[in-house]
Amino acid sequence: MSTKVSSPLPGKPQPGNTPAGTGTAAVSGKPVTWRTPVLLTAFGLIALVFFGLMAPNQTASFGISTGEDFFQLPALEVNAFAAGIVLSVLLLGLAAYAVYLKSQNRPAPGWLTVSFIVLFVAAFLIWVVGGARTPSISLAGLIAGSVTLAVPLVFGSLSGVLCERVGVVNIAIEGQLLGGAFTAAIVASMTQNPFIGLLAAAVAGAVVSMVLALFSIKYLVNQIIVGVVLNVLVSGVTGFLFSTVMQANKAQFNSPPGLDIIEIPVLSSIPIIGPILFRQSLVGYLMYVAVLVVWVGLFKTRWGLRVRAVGEHPQAADTLGINVNATRFWNVTLGGAVAGIGGSFFTLVAIDSFTKEISGGRGFIALAALIFGRWNPIGAFFAALLFGFADNLQSIVTIIGTPVPSQFMAMLPYLVTVLAVAGLVGRSRGPAASGIPYVKG
Amino acid sequence: MVRVLKLELRGITKRFGTLLANDHIDVVVEPGQIHCLLGENGAGKSTLMNVLYGLYEPSEGEILVDDKAVSFRGPGDAMAAGIGMVHQHFMLVPVFTVAENVALGAEPTKAAGFLNLEETRRRIKEISDQYGFDVDPDALVEDLPVGVQQRVEIIKALVRNAKVLILDEPTAVLTPQETDELLDIMRQLKASGTSIVFISHKLREVKEVSDTITVIRRGKVVGTADPAAPTAELASMMVGRAVSLNLDKAPAQPKEKTFEVRDLTVIAPNGQHVVDGLSFDIARGEILAVAGVQGNGQTELTEAILGLQDRVSGSIRLDGKELLGRSVKEVLHAGVGFVPEDRKVDGLVGTFSVAENLVLDLYDKPPFAKGISMSPAKILENAKARIGEFDVRTPSAVAAAGTLSGGNQQKVVMARELSRPLRLFIASQPTRGVDVGSIEFLHRRIVAERDQGTPVMIISTELDEVMELADRIAVLYKGKLVGIVPAGTSRDVLGLMMAGIPPEEHGHPTGQAPSAATASTSDAEGGDHV
């Protein structure tokens, strides 16, 4: 895996893995480590033992179409035992290839890791579903639900991208999500207009961010500490207002009109893709737009070049006449607004009222998605999707009843987070000046 | 393309609190000239240029461009007025391409703020061809050698139509060959009409390219000088008193080899072999100077000897005993004296007094301590003796070490390390950031230690220093030993070695002992003393 974060994801040139011209492979460039081949082999063996040899001899069924699709595809049915064996052998094959590459002193290519993860997840799914009391789930529903659960995560990690790319660590994503959720609920309830609620959520997120920006940029307070304090503060304030104001008059303050699901005719009936891309709320559509806009903005525009320069080498930016601290301040504010919009998803789309701690730590998962996505908007988007998937999977699997205790399934999203960030990312390199205040001279 | 601009600084004063960094400085840079600001480290040259470039606001005085007073609120204004600056520490974003770095801050754009780097690439190629820079606009800056990065900085200024180019200590990071190339580039720029302000303390380079020299000392202009003036005269102007530039040291009298390094390899956290299979010996009574461009493994080599590096293999033997795998304290007890390369980080505790700093590695032993109690009277006594011996200019023995000048701080470190009986003395960058007067003193002390029969290892990136002190010279390149050559080897040969080319491949004889070049194998040191 490459450690470059500067180049945009699509069309990314592979950084020079071949030893540069002269010299032996041992000294020039980054040496190939045993980590990836060893990890892949270990996971391949786990797959073989659990998902293959220990799989029940039962048929697992995956529904692909939903009733609203304009044509129906038959459900996918596989024998759990046979599929488990086949998939785990494939996994071990990939692991063996990685070992072979290492013996040639070549790193495992990105596609290998990605296909390994996809196959592993498939094997896991078949094993879990095959062992359930009702061995049948809707794949379309699983994926669509994953996207839904990922929406606040995506906004949160985009907020993180915007802040860290400019050199400020945003630990306060959780507070921004929560602030957005609360403000959206109360404003939408009072105005009876979800769109005003959405706007208010963005403002609330931005305000939380401005406090972070003010203290960390102007007063040079440690950014992590300000962020943590903000999370506690927002949690306390919203919790207090919830108990005193919202609970007292639920009808007036805590019954926001929701944002409706907007279906795009025809397109929304395409199996699997339709519900993901064309059957979303306004916030859901905004998510796709935001990911693209931030990506294009960061890597193709003047604004993005300056933002990245400020986050990598603020002094260099300063010597070229770029106002470092103003750039930081407004980007962090923008990041807060983005997270605030994500927060509105909880109260305007997912649930139609606010409750204490409704964000439930998703701001921190968003932070993990940001790192797993290597500070890249598109990477962060897919990382957030993965976490959303794990989250959704654990609830569906609990419903259909699996042999695995539900407590263990509930750990799944967090287990995935830890494995993803610690195991797969490795030593990834964030913006060089992230977390370091800029003082002139 | 005629670009001329007259630049004048009139009565520039810059205070930082009570510190007067620039005191009514007047400088006139005539169009199309190379104007050198000569002064020691800390004389106020860089501060002055940062004022000129709009990074600092002057406390008093004015800047005139073509005889019109201007005021710069930031570097943007300075650039708009035609002033470009190449900073001592490059202002390049390592993960950006050359084109992105050059475009930054003045980006050509298409509609809606989209970057148009085609235009920048074209300009880079144009300038690169004109001056023979050979810079690829799409290369990542972090992959480029330092010399090329410097050219990117120059391109950055030229793209912005700089008519005056400020070069702040540009040769500090370059090999001698790269330095010569830079001096050529400066002459070319001058020929095409660009004025250059060249900041340096290296007399050889200054004499070679300057049209005018302004000498700055302690924040004041002390006069102008003719580049044709003798070196000694320029040096004494810079320092403020007569200095002897040549160290008269007696030839080395090497005795038995008591320090041996074999196949020493240090692996950095990123897996790179930062020191790669080094083998050498040092005899009692000789100075081995380790030369090389900064960042070629010198730091890791000294840290490995001291026991500060984790992933080390090979062998380091002093007086027949293995040092590798021992703690720092044990290494010091074995008689190793060490002057680290950055005195502010590793050599001193700035907030501690001079007296305390003088016993940092001796505080727990008699006579300075008994059991768990320390003896402040003894520590103070020791301090007074050392301060006298090393001529440390300090208000008192209890003044905080951090308040002393660089030269005096270095004397404190050196005094501490030389105050106990040594079996090996290692000094890394012993005179970096030290005034010329103190350099002379510190060099004499190092030679005196050698003459007492201690093996001495000097690590320096300043070739002048290496050539002055060394009895033998080892050159490091990318963690490997390029070779060990005798003192008196020519600057050209050493320069090529610093670029990784062993002397036997230079194509002309070194004029020295034939065994000199083969020292990279562990058993070849046999007869290469001069």
C-alpha cells in the first residue's frame, strides 16, 4: 500500500516501488515487510477453519431485488459449507501470492488487498447467514441500509478531511454532529420547516468549529484538548436542554417534520444501485455531492492547493503571501458546517426526534474513517461505508438469529474500526503540519 | 527581457523585545549586481532580509524601491515589488510536485478557480532551459536532491518576475560541486539583469562572486569591503578583531589504535540502512574527521556509538571492550566524551545554570555528590575553574546557560566533556553557529586533546573545518563510507567523494598514498596514515 496522501485517489500514480535506478534493493526506497503476507495468511486460515470447515451444511439465500425494482433478479442461493471452502481456498491463494511477491522483494499490490477484503467479507456473510435460524437476508437491503448508516459518518469524516488538510485536528466531530442533530430538531420543530432545520444544523456545527478554531489558532491551546472539551460541552448543553426544554414541551420543541425520501423516477428502480444512489433524502444526496465537491476542490482548484500547502508546510504558504491562520479558520468553520449537516441526518431523516447522545460516538468512528481513508474525501467515503456496513450487518444478523452471541456481533463495527485503522492502514502519513499551531517568525 | 531595480534599505532597525537585532542598517543594492551581506551567524543578516521580504515589520527605517518608499505588509507585497527570496530552509511543500510548488500563491486558473498548471509547467521548462537547471515540473519535491530543490526555489522567484533575488546562506546544504554550480547560476542571473543579495559567512564564496560586500556585525553595518581584499582582512572585519584563519597544528603522532568500528549498520525506523556497514579505526593521538553533506548518516553514527540507537549491528570496540549494547551511561563511563551536533537540544539544559550544565554527566559522583546529597560548593568551584579555562563569557556561573551566545554555549559543552579523563573524544559539528573567534579557540582545544593522546573523531559538514582539523578524512555518503583519505586531499576530490564517487573513479590521480581509497574494506587501514 502506498503512503502518499497528496495525490488524489482516482488515477493515482503508483509511487516508485521499484528501486531507484542504481544501488541494491536493500538500501534504496522502502523495504518490503512481511506484515501484509503474514496478516493475509492468518486471515486466510481463520476463514478456512471457521467459514469453511466449521460452516453448517445449509443453504444461505441472498435476496438481490426489492419489490420496487422494475425487473426482478432471482435470489442468490449457495451452500454455506461449499462456498466457505471455495472462498477460503481463494483467500489462501491470494495470501500465497503475497508471500511469493515478498520472497521476490516486491510489495503486495493494492488490488490484492482489496480483493482479499471483499472475498473475506463474502465468506463471513455466507457463514453467518448459513448458520442463522432463518438463513436468508436481502442483500439489497443490507447495502442500502449500510449507506443510510454511513451518511453521518461520511459527513463527519469530510469535516475531518477539511480540518486536517489545513492543519487542525478536529476531535470535536462528535460534538459537531450532536450539535447539528439537536439544532436541526429544535429549529425544524419551531419553524415546522425541515429545510430551515438543515440550515440551522450547518450553522450550529460551524459555531462549534469556530470555538475550536479560535482557541487552537488564535490562543494556541492544544487542539486535542479543545476538541475533547467541546465534545463534553456540547453533550452537556444538549442533554440539559433536552431534559429541561424539549421534554417539557415535546410537541413544540421536539417533533421536527422529517426530510422526505426523494425517489428519482425510473433510476431508483435499478436493482441494488437504485436505492443507494436514487432513493435518498436530501441529506443523502448532499452527501454524494459533498464528497465530490470536496475531492475536486482539494485536488483540482486553487483553493485546494492552498489548503493543502497550509496543512503541509504553513511557513512556505506564508512566504508566498497566503494568510495561513485565516485559511485555517475558515476551513475549520466550513468543516464544522459539513459535520452539522451530517448531524441533522439523525433528527430529520433517521429518527423524528432528538434524544440524549443521539450521535452515539459516531464522530469518533468518522475520525477513524478519515484516517483509514488516508485524508482523502473519496477514501474517507468508502471507509465510512465499510463502518456503516459493519454496523448494519450486526443489526440484521441479530434479527435473523445466528449462533454467534449478539454481544459479539455488536462489537463488529468497532472491531472493524480497530482492525482497519491499526492493521491495514499501517504507518500512513497525514498532513505534515496537522495539529501544529502556526506562529509567525 | 530587461529587468532592473534599485533597492535601498535606509536606517532599518528591528527589535525583538529588548534585543536589538538590526541597528540602523543602510544598504543599497545597485541594479544588476551581486551584493553580499557578510557576517557571522547571529549578526542579524537573516532578520534584515526577513524585514525586506515583508515577513517582519521594521521597528524603524524604510525600504526604497527605485527611490520610492514602500511598505510591505507581507511577502505578497515584496514579491509584487519584484523581490524574491530563497530561504536557508527551503519553503517547499515536500509532497507537492515542482509545478504545484511554483504555482502556489500565484496560481494560473481556469474558470471557477480550477488550476491550470500547464501554464506553470511551460514557464518552468522555459526558465529551466534558459539556465540549464534540468528540473522536471512533475517530479515530487521530496524525491529531489537538495541542490535541485534549491533551483526550484530560484525558479519560484523568477516565475514571479523577481528583479532582486535574496539568497539566504544558500551554500550551507550543498556539496562543494553543487556550490560551484550555484555560483555559476548566480553569475548567469546577474548577466540577465537580476540583482542578487547573497547572504553568507563563507569568505571563499563571497570573494568569488560578489561585486560589493557589506559587512554586518552585531546588527550593525561595520563597513563595505572590496571582494579583492585579502581573506584575513574580511575575516577580521566580520569578527571585529584580528583572527588567525590557519590553525598551526603539529603533525599527528598516531600511536596504537584503540577505537575500532566494524561493519556498523544502523537501521532507521522506516527500515532504511542509515549507516551501512561502516568499518574504521582511530589511533590514539590522531583526529579522524568525518565529512559529508548533512543527513548522510553522521547523526546516526554518533548516536550509535553513544548507545542512543536501537537497531544497530556490527561492533564498536574501545580499548578492546565492546561498546555496542551498553547503556549511554556505561559508554560515558568507558571514557567517551561527546559533543552533540545540536547543543540546544542535546548538549545543554537551557534553563539550568552554567555551573549545573558543567556537571550534567558528573553530578552523581564525588566530588560533586556524596550518597544522595550534592555539593553545590564543589559544583560552583568547578564552574569557576572551567569558565576561566575555556574563557566562557557569562555574567556569572549561575546564569542560565540558554542566555549565552552560541559560541559560549558551545564552550560550556566542550568544557564539560573535556573535564574528565577521556579514552575517546567525539565532537559533532563542534563549531556550528559559533563566531569565528570562538572557532579558533575550540579548534585549539580539540587539537590539544589529540596531543594528549586521545583518539578524536570530528563530524562536520563544513569542508573547511574538516580540512583544518583532520589527520585523516572519512567521507560518508548515504550511510556508506566512500573512502578514507589523508589530510591534504584536495577540495575537488573531497567534493566528489561527498557526492558518492570514490577517489579511484575520479579519473585523475589524487596525488596521495594509493592505500587511501581502499579503506572501505575493514582490513585496509594498514598504512594510510600520512
